[in-house]
Amino acid sequence: MGSIPRYIISSIEVIINEAKDIPARLPNVLALKEALIQAKQWNSDVDTLNAADHYPYLDALEELVNKGRPIPVRLEFLSQLESQVTAAKSWRERTARTFLKKNSTYSLIEVLSPRIDVGIYPVTKKRKKKENELLPATMDKNEKQFSNPAHMWSRLRSGSCLSLNQCIR
């Protein structure tokens, strides 16, 4: 459709400088000056993000893109930032579809974050009962204790027996 062409910062600066030489009041020059100030501020914000030691958050990039869209100046990094935001959103959606179940109570960050408690399961009564059922029924309680490796290691650590053979006996 009929969109207004956006000029680069350097050409707008030239137009503003030429307008100073005209001995008439030009109302559009004030709008150009304001647009130039906004464009330079936006470029400095982009430079600040690029100079940081870490990657910016997606929210910061989205905010910067939304701030740059209404500026009537061609911003050289705007299209690049828009494509990065679009790519990040599509990655987040694909990752959520892959790792999250429907109606999950967890967020994507919770699912993808490493946990400390992985592999640590509390010993339940049901599990202890199952272990005792696996031992021969003819063994008495003391023999069952000694056939349990965890019990033997705890006795070794505590010093109640000096060697593994003593713990077995």
C-alpha cells in the first residue's frame, strides 16, 4: 500500500541542517528533530544491549522492537531485532510443545531447569516390605539385616565391625 518511505538518520540530519538556512518557519522540521532524537536514543539503547556481557532477555528485545516500530526513521537494527524476537518466540513455542504436557502446572523454565533431587527417592514402607519379601523366609531378623548391603555399609562406617567379613558374620 502507500507507506511513507523512511529515511536513514544521516539524510534526516542533512535535511535539518538545510532547513536552518531557510528563513521561514517550517513546522515539519520540529517533527523531524523529534524523530531524529528518538532514533538516536533507540540506537544507543541497542548499542547498550549489544555491549553487555550477557545476552538480553526476550522481554527486553520485545520492548526495544515495540519502541522502535513507531519511530518514522529507518533504523538499521530494527528488522534484525524483529527477526530475532520472532525466532525466539517460535523456539519457545516448539520447546513448550516438546517438553510440556497439556494443562501442566509447571512452567517451561521449571521443566528445563536442572534439579538437585533427581535420583533421590525416599524409602517408603512399601519398598522396605518388598525388600524383606525378597529375602528367604527362613532367615531370622539378624540374618536379614546382614544381607542388606546398606546396613552392612552403615555398620562399617560406624566402626561396629572392622572388616566386611565381620559384618557378614
